[in-house]
Amino acid sequence: MTSKPYWHPSDSTGSMPEANTSAEEAPVTEAITPSTDPLAQLQSELTAARAEVEQWRDRFLRKAAEFDNYRKRTDKEKSELMMLARSSVLLEFLPVADACERALQSLNEAQNGQGGLEQYREGVALLYRQMLDSLARMGVVAIEAVGQEFDPHLHEALMREETSKCEENTVIQELRRGYLFKDRLLRPAQVKVSIRPQGEN
């Protein structure tokens, strides 16, 4: 049996004996890191992916609704603009319709002996001028044809006539008037075109 040394407070050193702190007797502490569960990680990533998909789906639905509202609004505006344009054209021709009524009335008066045919002719001439003015306000102008060189972009040749009074390929008669709409061809003029008589160079 081994006896331990006795220490008394009156010891000359005045201190307790030192404890044996050798490496063999020191406690060992190890850091334990929990291992990552692959299944839990996959489930977390799947949840995040589903949340992102739901966000994108919500964005898509909102954009689709906005585009549908935009399409409906533009269709309505287009319809209103077309209606406004047609109304403007109709308003331009209402005075022409009034002039037609007056011309028919003057014709009836001429036939009943209450007026002359000259008055009827003047009424028709006024009606024609009103119609041309209405077309001009909308940007429609007549094509100059008679005396002009035949232009296939503006004229449609229905007849040809031999003549030496003018140069060949000249419009000598207008059979139906053509019109331009804002410098674009609306309807070609139907014309008679001159050709050189046979036997002439």
C-alpha cells in the first residue's frame, strides 16, 4: 500500500503540490460533425424548385392577362378608328346626296314646264363640283390623261386608233377617269391610245 505525501498549510513552500498533467492523463475532446442526409437535401432542393416554378407560373399568368387586355383594348380602338374614318367619309358625301335630290327636283320641274333644262344642267354641274371637292378633301385627285403619254402605271388602254395628229402612244380620249389617293393609284384611267397609221415610218 502506497502512502500519499501529507501537506500541511504550514509548509514552507506555501503552495499546494502540483498535479500530474501528463499527456497520458489529459482528456481528449473530438468535434463531432453530423453527416448530411442526401434525401433531406434533395427534398429541400425540390421544395425550392417548386416554389420558383410557382413564381414563374404566376408571372406568366399575369403577363398573359395583361396581353389579353391589351389586345382587346387595341381591337376596340381600331374598331373605333375605322368607324370614325367611315363616318368622316359619309359626312363628306351627305352634301352630294342633298345636291342629287335638288337635281332630281329641278328635272321634275323642267319636265312639268316650270323650268328649263339649262337649270337642270347647272344643278348637275354643281353636283359634280361638290363631289370633286369632297374627294379632294379626302386626298383623292383625278389623273390627267388626255394629251399625256401613255403610262401603264396610270392608264389602262382599252382602244387604239390610228392617227397622225399626235405622237404615237399618246392618250387621245379618256373613256373612264382614273384617280389617285394620296399619290397612290386608286383606279387607273381607261383610255384610247394613238398609234401611227400603217404605211408611215
